[in-house]
Amino acid sequence: MKVDAITPKTKKYFYTYEQYEDEGKGTDTLVNDILSDPEFPELTELTIGDWGGCWEDGCQKIIDEIVDHAERFSHIQGLFIGDMDYEECEVSWIIQGNYSRLWAALPHLKALTIKGSTDLSLGDIRHENLESLTIICGGLPEAVIGQIENAKLPNLKKLLLYIGIEDYGFDGNADTIKALLENTDFPKLEYLGIVDSEIQDQLTQIVLDSKYMNLIHTLDLSNGTLTDKGGELLLKKLPDYPNIKKLDVHYNYLTDEVARKLEALPINTDTSERNKPWEYKGESYMNAMLTE
């Protein structure tokens, strides 16, 4: 097993392709290898990368064994499952798992990050201490969004969702996100990220009309097809919310003029990675960032 020491209290565990192919390493061995690491009891954050054959075998075995050894994982406050780049596995190929048993098993967990949405299920989300939930994917299924919509997370401070596109799993529409923001109850939310969408202008309007605008200090609408239409909405609405201190719209389709106006707002604003639509057979196209 390969181990990267990210910080003194954080480690990433993963297998190389050779370990998977030649040594038989995979989901059956990963948790045991983690527990065998003498430094593991001192960690506060755990990152799991390529578990070997992640395009063939999901991480359910890993999730289940974490639950089965919950007492030995009780010190972990941050968990990231699926941290791998495209050279290891395209995000749409990562086979995820069912996290429904994890909530009760790790009551001290404060941050959960999941990469990949194939076969992903969050179950009945109930957790008193979780402060951050991030899902990175090319397309977030409506069923998973519905599970988040019904979540009981009274201390959630950060919600970051990659919405993605239909070809990679997003089977909802703008109304799906509207319902999510209307029906969730996250009274301590500080960071709201609805990102990586090909309908980013529509979602910008929905976010700006949501109840969370009065709560959050960070608004993240990055990595999507935000155009001047969405940019003008932000220019019009953001002055009404002095609580917002940071706006992230990096990777966008804004013109330089609107980007400069956003940067002139009295908040920390990121308008970098501006793109231009591309033409094909007389049609104009824009792509969200994480669409492979």
C-alpha cells in the first residue's frame, strides 16, 4: 500500500496498479493495511485513494469494514473516499457505495468528501456533528440529491455539490436544486457550493433566491457554464447580502467586462479561468469543468 503524508495528522492510503494486478491488493486488504499502520491512531483525517480496480469494484467493502471497526476509526474527524485523478481513474468510472451505516458508526466525524457518483447512496442521513459534506462527480443523481434534501445535519457548515451533466449521472433539472434548497434545514450553513453545472445561470438564480443567502459567508458557483446572464444576477443581488464575504465563480464563461464588475465588489471574488463558447456546425457549446 502507498501512503502519502499530507499533514502530520492526515494520510492518504492507496494502491498502485501494480499492487492491484501483481500483489492482489484491493478492497479486501485496504482497511486491514490502514489499521496495521502504526501511525494511524494519531491521525485525525483519513483519505482513501485508488483502492485498485475502482472502475470494476466499488468501495462498499471499505465502507463496511470501517463500520465494522468503528471503534478503531472513532478518532477520525475527516474522511475522503475516492481521491484519485483522471490518470488513476476517470471520475465517472469510480464505483462508489452505500454510506447509510456510516452516519451512526462515526458520530465524531466532522467532514465527509466523496468522489464519484456511480452506485452512490447516502441512505438516511442523520448526524449531529458533521460540519462539511462535499460530493465531487461528473453528474449527481437525483436520488442522492433527494437523500441530502431529507438530511438531518444540524451543525452542517459547508455543503459543496458538483451537479454535473446528464451524460455522467445528473438526471434532475433546475427544479431539483430548487427543492433541495427549499426543503433542507441547515441552520448553521456558512459555505454553499452548487457547482459544475451546464445550467449554471439557472442555478445561480435559484441559489440567489434561496433562504441560505442570509446565512452563508461563502458562495461557490464555480466550474460551470456561468455567463453574463448569471453574472448580472450576482451584481444585482449580492449587495443585498453583506454577510457574504467570498464569491467563487472560477471556471466560467463571463466576459471581461462583467468579470471586472464582479471583482470590484467589496468581497473576495475569484473570476479566474474564463472560457469562450466553442462552435460546431453552426451551434455554440459550453462545457462544465468536470465532464471529461
